[in-house]
Amino acid sequence: MSEQKTVYLADYLPYSHLIDKVDLTFRLHPTATRVLARLNIRPNPARKDRDHLRLDGEGLKLVSCRLDGQAITPTLDARSLTIAAHELPVGAFTLETEVEIAPEGNTALEGLYMSNGMYCTQCEAEGFRKITYYPDRPDVMSRFKVRIESDLPVLLSNGNPAGQGQGWAEWDDPWPKPAYLFALVAGDLRAHSAKFVTASGRPVDLNIWVRPGDEDRCAYAMDSLIRSMRWDEQVYGREYDLDVFNIVAVDDFNMGAMENKGLNIFNSRYVLASPDTATDDDYARIEAIIAHEYFHNWTGNRITCRDWFQLCLKEGLTVFRDHQFSADMRSPAVRRIEDVVTLRSRQFREDDGPLAHPVRPESFVEINNFYTATVYEKGAEVIGMLKSLVGDQAYQRALDLYFDRHDGEAATIEDWLKVFEDVTGRDLSQFKLWYTEAGTPRLKVEEAWNDGIYTLTFTQKNPPTPGQPVKQPKVIPIKVGLLNPNGDEVVPTIMLEMTRAKQSFRFEGLAAKPVPSILRGFSAPVVLERKAPPEERAFLLAHDTDAFNKWEAGRALAKEVMAAMALKGAPVSPAWLDALAAVTFDDTLDPAFRALCLRLPAEDDIAQTIHAMGRIPDPARIHAARREMAGALAIRLGEGLSRLYRDLDDNAPFSPSAAQAGRRALKIAALGLLSRRDGGRLAASAFARARSMTEEVGALSALLEVGQGQAELVSFAARWGRDANVMDKWHALQIAHAEPAEAAAVAARLIGAPGFDWKNPNRFRTVIGALAANHAGFHHRSGAGYRLVADWLLKLDPLNPQTAARVSTAFETWPRYDAARRKRARAELERILAAPDLSSDLREMVERMLGAG
């Protein structure tokens, strides 16, 4: 059994010592890499006590240790090296250690490991302790100088190049950083290079390093990087601060990417793109993730977090910034809708279950388990609310003050809120509850109309979550507009600031009772509870001037209809069909927006909706209802759908632009509906003549959804079998479109196929993640989905605990279902928990999920 130790925010103490300078030498070898570390250390004046020097270290073989040049024998255990206080000099001193590690056998992909012959690192959150003995915590910031010795042709680390020769290279990072931002890469790589000149005229060398043969798939990533750098200068006034910026694409990587100072390491699927191999969604993700990691240079690197409880300080803020960037690069309305869809599908689900936790947690066992949608997506929503409350100009002044005041520091949420208080004079103590309390507030709305006065009364309810049974009222910015019965907007968007549990707002001088458009732009991450007739939803879908609420009206109506179908066998609503038809054929609307309106709510979303109603969702009935709705929509749109498809089927050269991507999205949505009418004939033709991966995957998806496409699957595999990232799409599509009773068997066949590299995180997530996303398949009454996922989590955990723990969230909604499903899910979770030598990563997640039962 792995050691379990809970870490508490309340126990924070500054580290006992400061480390002014770090010199590292790496003598690379697959099974016996030597790491020599020279640390310039002095007591921390913030600590009044004279404490031991304790350095973190795991899996290290200590070769030597010297204190001010004299050999010593420190105290070692499985997690640390300690030198007693009485053995330390009173003032500054130098500590030198030499350790041996084996990168080739590092399957956890934390610390220094190998990926197909390439050395690379991942040190966030606590991976540096697997490289050398060091205080592996974010508030210890130091200047690093690195020497790499190897016969590999490309040797990279943080900062600026400081020298190189045959078999060696040196790097010097002038900016203090914590150990989690350390990076090293060594391998046979090729560079896609460009130049950037900052606003102040400094030249910067840009390189994207990839394996030989992939150089021609880096252009979009480089373009995204350059646009990100320019945008950060123009919008936030932040210039890049080194002479070189390197990105490396790695095949084996636990996360999407890592913002290491000057040397970003990326999962290769978020770098490599060409029209033949990447979908429009891939291009959009590459653009967003490149921007996100670059923006960390200031919000995360120059200013980092004091401790891991403050993780949202860097991640929530940087997600908010990358959302702003993507909105400026693409359609702001479409980006906002897509961001909210992600928030609701991931974070609302998290808030509604056993894994709920505050944006700033109070405790953790494994910090890797708190890289969550709550920290990232909800953290970004909190920033957005703050910006709405103080206004654009005050937000900009506060950010400038934040950068000036805390540059080079490890900051806290209190530091962040203080700059806003100092700029605006506001008391943000109530707003801070968004950081310290878990759960999604429920916002109930009542309305009254009397003699030209319209009153909206809001009641907020903050439901209990694990460890937090009682909540306080939050500050909720509610953006509202009012429409006349003829569709004209009588009150443009205004922001109501709710601060009490129940609060009313009056609108006077109105000639007729208005139709309210509430929570415009999704101005707060809450669940809006308001009974509205289908006719009003249809009215807003047709007339609302706020693009988000226009989409939301159709979405809410679709969810109500699908829930009624699943619960009571109700028919498909004609009002919904008619309203959606009007939007689909409205050429004045953005094609990307129309495509989003045609996308039916996910089955898990409907299960969550039914659960919120106090009812037990039946995955099989939800699946059948969604299919029935799609079929009814295809019939209602009629021949207009064929005309729409033909109008969008142009021969323009491929471009990853938002405009073209929107047209392709609407075209593929139309194709999917047409396939329900023609049995896939048009989709088979579209697959045969596809001119991009977007069209190829879209046509194949349409075929599989109607039970066709076997020949096309064979053709796809024959063409792309050697490209693992492309084949991930092939695997995921088969599981996503499998019949519920067969989904687990399909996933088992694919992950167990000869040559399938299930140890690669991308491959594992593709198959097991796709099964978890097949709602009716994963939750099939046979329990086969539960068993398969549990089997593979147990198989992966000894090799890669971090990925196993993250994928285990497939089980987080198990308490919402019927008794038979709960029994089967609980049995699998208990089977995982009973496994010998279970990692602390996976154990913590399973225990939290079982705690909800």
C-alpha cells in the first residue's frame, strides 16, 4: 500500500532555506544517467527557527554528497535527503550531490524519461525530485545553469544558449524559477524555425523541434505562437524575455503541454498538423494550447504560485487569457459557447459529484489529482466574473499592478485579489468565496409584471459538497437584456450584481411585459433554474440579440424535450423542430453557430439534467431518445438540408481559418442528418472524395452512426496505420458509435490488439476515454464497461499512476444511477481499492468516489 499523507493549506510554512543558484550537469545514459547538482544555499530570513535542510528525492541512487567541499553522509529515506541543523554552517554554504537515475525505465513519465530514444522531462507538479535532491516546491525560486553531455545532436534546456561543443551544450536561465519549470530535451530532432521581433525591437529565435519527417506539420503551430506573442504584447503589455523560445513535440506525455521557461514540451498531437492529418478541432486546440503555454511565461513563470493550493492562480488566469485570445482569433460568440459546453460537461459534472472541490482546495494527498476542470475552467470563469464586476479598464490597471508588484515572486490568491482591491477600492472578501467554496450555485428566477414595472427576483442556493455542507451567498454578476413581444430589444445588456441569498431588481417604464434574456454571455458559472414555456425558448432562439443566449434557448429546449422523452416517452417537440429549422436555414448567422445549434446535447448532459430533477437517469432510454430526436430533426429539415449541404460543398483550397472551419462544421452536421435519411449513401461518397481530415472523419462518423462504414474503416487504417495520432481518431470513432451492448467489447478488442501501445497515454486515453464517453455503453446494465475500465486501470497504475488516476474519473457519476448499476460500479471501485501496491494517485481518487456512495 502506498503511503498516504494529507497536505493542508493551513500548515504552509516558507522553506527553511533560500537557493540562490543551481548548477546542474547531466551525463546522459539510458540506464545510468549521472546528475551532478551544485546548490548555493543560505538560511531563509523569513524563518526564525534554525531548521534541518530537507531535500526531496525519490528513486535516486546517491553517489556522493559534499558540504562546502567536504564529503558528508546525510540521512536518506525513500522520499528525502536530510542534513541536521547542527551540521549546517550558520550562514551561506554550497551543497554538491551526484546521483544516478535510469530514464529508460521511467514509465511514469515524471522527471527525466525517454520517449522513443529521446530524453525529455516533465517536472510539474513534483517530478524534479525524481531527477536530483532538491526542495521540490514552487516557492523556492532560483537561477539555473545547465550542462548536458551526450552524443545526441540536439541538447536543450531552459533559458538562453551559453555554449556548445562536440558532445555537450550549456544553457543559462537568467530568470529565477521553481524546479517544476525545469526542462531538458536531448535527441535526434529537426527544427522548424522562425524569427520574432518584440515590441521593443529585441529579436527572438523561435524553434519547434520534431522528429525527422514531421517538419512539414509545424507551420500552424508556429503561426499560432507568433500570433500569441504579438497578442500578449498588444492586449496585456507583456513582452517575451529571452533570446530563444523552443517547443519540442514528444510522443509520450501525460498532459497536453508544459510551460517550462523558454522550453515548452508538448504532446505531439498538439503541435503536428496538416490538412490531411488534422481536423478543424485539432487546429483550434493547437492554437489554444500553444497560446496557453506561451501566456504562462508571465502568468505562471515570471509570477508563479506560492504553493500548489494556489494552482488556480496560474492556471485559471492563463486559461482565461487563452480564451480571450481564441475569441479574438475566431468568433467570440462561438468560442464562448464552446467554452461553456466544456465547462458544463466537465466541471459541472465534477461539482455535482464526489470529486467536487474548491477552486483553491484546502488539502490534497496527490497534487496531480487536482489538475482538474475546477482549477482550470472554473478558475477561468472566476477571473471572467471579476473582470465583469470591475470593468475592462480597472481589470487592465489591476493586471499591470499585479505584474509590477509580484514579478519574480511566488504569489497567492490573496495577493491577486489585493491588487484589485487596491485599484478599485472594492472589498472582495465575499467574492473570495468563489475560490474557497466548492459547488455550482443554483439560481432560481421569479418574475412579476405590474403597471409598467417588471421585477426579476433571484434566489441563489449553494448546495452542499464533500466537506462543505453549509455555504454562504456569493457575488454573482448577472447580465440581463429584455425583449419586447415583437422581438425588439427594449433593455440592452446590463449587469445586475447579486450579493444576497435573495434579491430583486426592477425595470420601470416598459410598455409591455418583456421577455427576459438572463445570464447573457454566461456571465457566471451557475445553473439557471427558471420555468419557461417552449414558446418562449423558441422566441429567444429566433430573436435574442445575445448569441450565447440565442444558442442557450435552443439548448435548454432540446434538453427539456430529450429529458421528457427519456422519462415519459414524450414526443419530439414541434416547437423545437420549427425553431431549429429557422436557425439552420438563416444565412445571416455564422455557419459555426448554426452547426453548434444542430449539435444535440450529450447523453451524459441529459443524465445530469434528469439527476438534477431528482429522478434516476436510464442511459438506455436517454440513448434511444437522442437517436429519435436526431431522426425527427433530419425529417423536419427536409430537402432544405440537401440544398444546404450542396451550397457548402465548395472547392475552395483548404484553410484552417475560423470562417472555413465554420462552413465545414455546418456541412458535416448536415451530412450526419442526411445519413439518417439515405442510409449513408452521401456520406460514403463524401468519404471517397474527402479533401481534408475534417471531411474524412466527418463522413466516417456519419457512416458509423447509421451502422455503415466497415469498408471505410479498413480504407482509413490502410492509409493511416503508421500515424499513431491519426489512428487515435480511428479507434475513438469506433467506440463512440458502437451500440451500447457492444461498446466494451469493441474497446477491449482495440486496446488488446497486437502492436497497440496501451502504455502510451494518448493511446490509453483514446480507447478508455472513448468508452467512458459512450454514455450508454459505459453504463450498460451488464457492467461490462465498468469491468473493462477497472481492469485496465489496474494494469496501467503500476506503470503510470498519474494517467490511471485521471482516467478513473470515468466512474465519478456512478451514484446517480439505479441500484443495479451502482452495485456493479461500486464492486469495481472496491476491486481497484483492494489491489496490492495501488498508487497513492489512484487510491485517493477511488476513495473519494466511493465516499459518495
